[in-house]
Amino acid sequence: MVMRIFVFLIILVAIAVGLFALVLPRDQLIRLIIFRDFFDVTLPILAFGALVKYLCTCCVNCKICHEKKE
């Protein structure tokens, strides 16, 4: 349930930023550029963390991991 709310909020923010980019005058777009620069820096770090988590976690049907627990 919390994940659905989180996804909804992210989609809502993405739509709002897209609309602001279309509606705001050029001199006020500086705030959106700063917002974009923030994600230009953080997204590769988050992607690397997600890749490491994906590679280090075990799948549900993995026999090797389930044998270690027993």
C-alpha cells in the first residue's frame, strides 16, 4: 500500500514538473533546471545501488540460498 502511494506521488510530481516547464516563463525555469541538476547527480548513484542490491539478493526459487538457511 505504501509503495502504491509512493508511485502515485512520483507520477504526480513528474506531471507537475512537466506542466511547469510548459507554463512558466523563461526566467522562472531556473528552479526547474536546479531540480533537474539534482536528479542528474542522484540518479546514477541510485541506479548503482539498485544494481548492487539486485545482484546481491537471492531469487525466491533459488535452491542454493534455501539450502544454506536449513
